[in-house]
Amino acid sequence: MRKLTAFRVFNLFLIFLALFSPLVLPLHAQGRATVDVLTVEGAVTPVVARYIERGIQEAESNGAQLLVIRLDTPGGSVTVMQEIVQAMIAADVPIAVYVAPEGAQAVSAGTFLVLAGHIAAMAPNTRIGAASPVGGQGEDLPETAKEKTTNVLVAQIKGLADRRGERAVAWAEKAVRSAEAAEAKDALELGVIDMIVPNVDELLAQVDGQEVRLQTRTVVLRTAGAEVIDLPMTLVEQFLHTITDPNIAYILLILGINGLLFELANPGGFLAGVIGAICLVMGFYALGVLDVNYAGLALIALAFVLFVVDVKAPTHGVLTVGGVISFVLGSLILFNTPFYAVSRGLIASVALITAAFFAFAIGAAVRAQRQKPTTGLDGLIGAEAQVRSDLDPEGTVFLFGERWKARTEGHPIKRGEIVRVVGAEGFELIVEPLATSQAGDGSEFEGQTDVVRGPTSEALGQES
């Protein structure tokens, strides 16, 4: 009987575990709720798109209650923005886009990302908006192209803002059509965002218990006291995101070109060529990501061509001036969007340094051309020699330890006189007497061994 009672008690215990384990497991077996946080700073590029997509996948796989995207961006490519928006809409995890820290902005493409989030929040003193389409250098688009692009973007942003109410939809349309922007407090009043919070912890406290509608289900957020897990960019993502900064990409491009030019001018070292090639490859990758304007790239390449040509065939700096103008113009229009722009100060600094370097190189080339030759027959022009056999008009002279066939085009010159070389034809020197020269005994040439120079030793005659 006692065994039967013990068996019944054990069965009741198992039934108790079965009934109440769902309430216990979330607290113990499953551990604390988690919230993943991504941090996006800078332009919206393909690297950022891969980072956000990876963050969404990780948040989905680890069962995070919420994915927070901390955002500070001046905008970026429309194509990349649309790719990120699609990934956010299709995500099976709630996403909160948080414009932070104070002073941050989410303009242009960033506005679309904020509205695409299930929850939109901003830190105090932040901005959103100014999403009008513009041309490659920030100029207004042609009327027809602008109307088409604007209508497409208006339709998209109105769809994203629709669940936030009519005032939010009306403001979103103005943000695209007339580049309207709003401070955080104005955005909250218009219903564009859900809250203004100073930090992520306050954000999690305010959204706790809120219902979020995903594509396939509705989720009730349990974020109070949740463990916050930062998901930073990987080292590769950080590196690629760093070099896609317009200024870094520009420096890599210039270093790459200079490295290759230096290697071509001084072959054999390889170090400059290898470094130049690496910089150039990384620069071209960054330019591809940043949507380069090939006209600007061509102008920069033309500038270096003009610099090199001016060194090889000096034009007294005319081509260098043209190269500097081409270089500056190419740098100013290097990218196809106003949100990727090279610092004007950096452009000026690089242009001045490059111009100074090639100006120095051109000066050296000019001086080399004007310098008297020091090798070959031309190097003998102006040298003084002693007559070894009478020049009437032909004979021999002694010069630099060698006997040369020579001739004079004036009066005959006697042996022992000092003459100056004024020209050369083949291996025969043309000489003239020094105005102040006098016949001498050649003592200044004593101790030097004669070496015959000329077509043949017989043609030079024998020294008496």
C-alpha cells in the first residue's frame, strides 16, 4: 500500500512539472532576455548593408527580444537604402532604429531607415529629414528626371510612414519633395518617431510590453532588464567601412598612383610599386562602393599624365599648371552623390604638395638639360689640350692622358702650344689656340701615358 502511495505521489510530481515548466523555463532554463545593438556611423554603403543584414540574422537566430540600430548618417545610395529597408521589413525580429548620440542625424537615406523600423526613437538634439533626390554634385536634377525619382521615393516613404498617422505621412512627403527636416521634438509631435530617449536603457524601459507587428506574427516586447549585447562590425567590416570614407579612398587613390609612378621612374626597388598597387586596389574598391564619377577619376588621371609629360619634356610649368587645374576639378566631382565628398582642405593640401613635388622635378630636369655634358665627346668641349704634333691643319693633341687626332680651322699651330677643344667630328677633335697661350715644354702633361684615340694609330702619325 505504501509503495502504491509513493508511486502516486511521484506521478503527481511529474504532472506538476509538466503543467508549470513552461512558466519556469523562461526564467531559468532559457535565461535572461537579450537585446542586440548595432552601431552605424557614416554614409549608407554596401558595407553597412551587409552589417545590418548580418545583425538581423544573428538577432533572429539567438532569439533576441529586439534589435536596436543606433544610427548617425548623412545618407547615401538610394539603391543601398532600399536594400536595407527590404531586409528590415522582412525581418522576423522587432527592430528599433535609434538616432543617437546627441547631435547625430538621420538625413536623406537615413530618414527611410528610421521610418522602416518597427520602433523609431531619437536622442535629444538630433535631426531627421532632408530626403530630396539630387544630382551627383548636389545640384537639382533635370525636371523630368527629378519628377520621376521624387514620385518613386514619395510613394516609398509614404508607405513606410503610413502606420504612424496622417501627419507623419504628410511630413514624410515634404521631406522628399521639399527637403524638409525636423528636430527630435518636432518629429515626436508629428508622430514621425515614437519617443525621445537619452540612451538605449531608457529606450528598452519605454518599449517594454509594447506590441510589434511583424510580417507573420505579433510580438509583445519583454525588454525591461534585458541583457544588452553589442554586435560591432567585424575587423574586415571595420576596415572596409573605414576605407570607404571618401577622404580615405581619395588618399589611397593618390598614394597608389604616386607609388606606381615612383616605381616606373626608379625600377628595381619593388617596395614603392607593391605599396602603390595595394593602395590603388583598395582605393578602386572604395571608389566602386562609393559610386565614383568616372569623369572626375579621368581628370585626376589626366593631371598625373600632364605632370609626367612636363617632367620628361619641360614646358616651363605650363603642363603642370594644367595638371593642377585638372586635379582639383577631378577631386571636386569624384563622387556621384553630395553625401560622399572629399574635404576641400584635403584637396587643397594634396594639390599643393603634388604640384610642389612635380615643380621640383621639372626644375631638376631643366637644370639637367642646361648642364654641360660630362661624358662622351660632348664632354670634351671647352677642355684644354697640348699639341703633340703640328696642326697644319691636322695633327695630334694630348688630352686627359690620351692622344687624339685633331685639326685646326685657322692658322697652323705648333707643337707644345695649348689649345681649346671647340668641337668634334667622329673621333677627330676641332681645336683653336688659346688667346693667351704660349708654346711650352709640356711639363704639365709629364708622367701621363699616351693612349691613341682616333680611327687608327697609323692615321695619327708617330710622335717625334
